[in-house]
Amino acid sequence: MSEGQGFISGQVVIVGGGVAGLEALIALRALLGDRVGVTLVSRDDWFVDRPLTVAEPFGLASAARYPLAEIAAEFDAELVHATVTSVDGTEHQVSCAGGPKLGFETLILAPGARARAPFADAIVFGAAESGRAVKDMLSRLGSGEARSAAFVAPGLTGWLLPLYELAIMTGRELSRANVEGVQLRLITPEERPLMVFGEQGSESVSRLLDAAGVEFVGATGATVRSGEVVLGATGESVAVDCVVTMPLLSGPSLAGVPATPPDDFIPVDEFGRVVGLADVYAAGDAVDFPVKQGGLAAQQADAVVAHLAAARYGASDDAAPFRPVLRGMLLTGGEPRFMRSGVAGADPDVPGAWFPLWWPPTKIAGRHLAPYLQKRGDEEGFGLPPAGFIDIDIPLTSSTLPG
């Protein structure tokens, strides 16, 4: 694609090499084959299976890393290493920092969210060297140098499951090492543990926290200062030796792309069409959906591609809107817990289980990306699901969504 070109018939530009971007790429080839040209724009060279990075400090797993150049080539896409800074909807172009302008017929924005540290005196999991920092914290707690740790959720927007995993696995690690007397707390604005999974899922997580020796402090915002956590509900100051938190997220801030205050996420409709821009879609953490999770990002990308294929190419009559079904594999330091969002009266006996509730049973539950990554990561993979296996989709509802 030449620099400075505008509208190019049949050209789809995907911005972002994360879950949503790769799910969109693979789905495009599955639905449209070679009927479209695809350009994948990413500032990164690698796709990282980030959900598994939470297990690395405990020596329980390693997050796989895949070169984007190989994935792009496998699906006949041009890879452009660049950071997109703006979109010109009229000219059908995207501009890149210090790079080319790329023309498109259809644009799929999946650049992810911007992350920043909510507190200065805390380990922000997901930031550079945070895995090493958690490992150092475990060493301090195990040796007696530190005697307390708080796992603090900065807000409700985003994805808090890794914070629960870190707390539970820390408790189990200390128990296995016969370390006693360490105070562990999980502090969150949620009224119940992981309430996004509904009442029964929350009760299951509550039992896991209790078994790991983690005190749950809910319905509480918190501020972290050096050596203490101030609880917003009461103003009480709690002395702590270590604090672990998650990043605060905001939208990608692309010139020419609308943003929803206060956090500037991209407004989209149920098919992922960006409000106010023709031929532009968005999916993943960049859009204005409060839960930021890989499986949901993949579902959003699937809705985008199905609509695009039907509306522009007549290639699919299955342009179903995004109807979120939340699947979460909770790592515990033992057997993982498989959790799925539920509604009253639907699948009431299986809100969470020690056995898989979807296939393949991976952290990233994407229709196209999950099987692809399993095939790349393991020659045999998981194969076909067991005889009699049923995967029932149960949507998230207003009663479980944050806010």
C-alpha cells in the first residue's frame, strides 16, 4: 500500500495486534477468504498471551509469545510496525507517528486502552517488571521481611480477575511454605467478590479467598500512600508492607475518533460501528464497554467482522450484534476455576466449575484466536471436546455489569 493513498477498494486496515485485532484478522479470512486485502498495524512485534503472565511470578506457567510477522504472513496480511495517531474519516486514511498514511475501505480500530499507574507506591501488575516485583514481594513475605500485603482495585472499569488470582495464589504459596501470620487483604469497590459473574460465581470466589487466607474488603475505594492504604468508606488507615494493584485504563485518544467522557473510550453501536464515522469499526479495550477482557474483545471483533462481511460483501447472513458472554479461567495455584456469567434461572448449577465450561479451555476464549493459538502452541492441542460436552452461552446482564 503506497504512502498517502486514500480510499482503496477491498482494503481492510486493522489497528492493533492484540486479541481483538488478531481475532478480526482470522475471522476476516474465515468469512471472506482472499476477497479483501488486509493490513495489520501494530506498534508491537509480538503478541503476548497476557492472561498467563499472572502465573509467572509463582513459577506455575509461562506466557507464550508469538511474532506478529509470522501470524500476519500466515493470514496473508501486510504488517506495518507503527503507532496510529489519527483517523481521517472523510479521506479514508489513518496517519502513523513518523510513518505512512494508510488508505482503507474499512477500518477496524483495536489499539487497546492506555494504562497508567493509579498509585505511586504500589506494584502495578501489567506494567514493566511487575512480574519480577511480585516475585520479590513473595520472597519478602516468605522470609518474614514483610508481614502484610494489600491487593487494591483502583476502580470498576477494566478487568479485576488477575488481582484475585494474585491474592489467592499468594495465600496458597505462603501456606505451602508454612508461612504464618501474614495479613492479606483484597480491597475493591465491588460489593461482592468478582460480582460480574453473578451471585453464585461470587460466592465461589469468596470461598477461594477464605481458603487462601485473604480478607475481602468490599464496597470500598482506597488510596495508597507509602506504607499505608486509606479506606475511602471509613477513612481508616491500614498499615501495609506491600501493595499490588491494576492499572487505570482510558481510551486510545486518536485524533479524528470520537471519545466518550470521562475516560475517552470509543463509542460504538452493537455491531462495533464507531459513532459518527462511516466505514470505521472498533473492538476490544478501546471501546466504551466497562469490562475489558480478552474473551469479550474477541466477541466484539467477531460481531464487527460478521457485520462487515454481510453489509459490504454479502458474504454472511449471520451479522449478530455483540451480546457479551463472560468466560473467565481463575488461576488459584491449584486446579483452575472456570467461571461464566449467568442470569437467574439459566444454567443455575454451573456458574463456576473445576471442569471446562468452554472449548478449548484457555484463558482467551475467542472463537477463532483460541483454537489458532492452541494449534501453534501444542502440536496435539486439546483436540476435540469430550463426548457430551455442551458449551452454553449465557449473556452478561445489567445486574452484573459494573455501574
